[in-house]
Amino acid sequence: MTLKKTAATALAVILMAAQAQAADITIRLAHLNPEDPFASHSGAMAAVFKSLVESNSNGRIEVQLFANGQLGKDNEVIDQVRSGLVESTISSSGGMAQHYPLVGVFDMPFAFPNIGVASKVITDDSAFGEKFIADLEAKTGLEVLGLLDSGGFFAFTDNERPIAKVEDMEGLRIRTMTLPTHEAIISSLGGQPTALPWAEVYTALQTGVADGQMNPVPIIAFAKFDEVQKYLSITNHLITPYIWTMNAEFLGGLSEEDQYLVRWAADVATDAGRAMSRVIEASDKGLPALSAKMEVNVVTPEEQANFAAAAQPAVRKLIEEQYGAEGISMLDAMLASIEEEKNDF
């Protein structure tokens, strides 16, 4: 065999070994939002996670991304992760609620005074975050890799009129996630809650099945709701979590080194997602882009207090009725954590 053939054979063996290594471990990661890392926080999280895991494992671990709800509705993908069909997903509170209803405690309106406090509470290393995650893991069997806000504070959009005061909500059909707490908020304000899966929202707004919806500004922007909605009302009434989970058996089956790599990469990626939400909010991809097509109004602090007075008792009553002492305990733990962080600012 010539030297050239020997070298070529050796190279082929090396490449085959590398390919075999690359197929050793595959992590399928799903989320609802655009794949573009500059368009959504979960897109940024998935991209950073894939880059860090694959590069730091020398390609031995492959991360396959499934964006835009390719694998199904949020709650369906969580089912797939729990059963082991998919390794990991980044989910909204609406999807998680069908597996862990106590996620509804985040839906106390106007509980968070600003994004700084929210960022310190809605994280896996806050006192409340640790309590919340431990309970979620115990009841679902999932492993939590990251906890962050869903993109910022919620605003309302609709096609009927600006929402400047509680009375403006009267009779509006507002799309909500499949969350009893969200439905209670809309009902308490005089609106008609219309629960729809995420994949159906744009068409529902376009065809008039729903008059409006509520979401953070970055989500309103990437979902292109400005194409089918006239009014954007900045209420800042809610901020909810996105929860990144992984199949526990899969994660536990990895070597200690690989478990560390996955958790470290998820931590970095979660920070990147949180930062991307703030970038989108502050850039021309956020409010400036929406205001070019929509009529924007900001609800005054005085009217925010009226919204809170109408909605907070309804949500607390629902949590107590549906989840009992356990629900109230989790809610009060969150409110105490918020107060503690407010005092630190």
C-alpha cells in the first residue's frame, strides 16, 4: 500500500470514527417560536445550547432543533418529553399548566413591579425558583434546565378600541392560553376569555373569532399580530414563565461529564434568552416596529390600580378553590420573594 493510500485510509477511519461519535447522543430540543435567534428568546436559547453542547463535546453530542411548534402543541410536546419520545422542550406556562397546574400562581395580575424584580424571581436560583422547580420536578418527573420570563410584561392587542381603563374591556373576546387563571383575569375585567392553542391565534384574530389577545411585546412582534390587530395597549399586567425541561431518565443516563455540560450550556443559553428579550424590547424590532402599524396607548398607574383591584381577588379566589392550601402557599411564597427583591432595589 502506498503512503498516499495509507494516509487516505487513515483519514477515512478518522472520519468514520468522528461520524460514529457524532451519532452517539442526540438531543432533540423543541419550542414554539421562530428558529431565528434574533427573533425570539427561545430561538436564542436553542441556538446557544446547540452551539455550546456540540462544540464542547467535539461533535459527540448532536442537538437537533425543532422550532415553530413542528412537533405539536406545547402540552403535546411536554407529553413527548415525559414519555421519552423527545429529549427536551422550552415551554410556555400555558403548555405546562396541563401537566403542572400550580404554574398558575404566576398569573397574579400586577404582582411584579418591574422587569428587574421579575428577572430575580423568575429564575432557577432564586428562593422561590428553587421551591417552584423542586415541586414541579417531583410532580411531573421532568428535569428543569431553565426558568425565565416569557419575553417581558404582557400587553393587550385588539381590533375594537384602545384599552385605557377597565370599562374598555367590556365584551371583548380575548384569546387566552388554556389557563383558568388567565380566563379569570379576562372575565373579572368584563371581557370574554377565548382559549385557543398558539398555532390558531393569528387566524383567529384575522377572522374575528377573537377580538384580541395578550402577550409580551417581543411575542406580539415576531407573531406579526400588527398585521391583524389595530390597537396595542401597554398594561404590563402579567409576566409569566417559560420553563425548559428535559426527560429525567435521558439526563440521568448521561455520564457525569455530559450532565454537567448539558446543565452548564442550558444555564448560559437561558441567560442569553433573557437578554435577547430585553434586546428585542429595546430595539426597532419591538415597540417601534409595532407602533408603525398600530395605535399604541399606555395605561396610567392610576388605571393599572383599577385593573389590579378588579382582577387580583378573582385570581386569588380561583387559586384557592382549585389548588387549595398548596396553591395559596405557593402563591404567597412567590409574593414574599417579590417583596424581598423589591426591598433590595
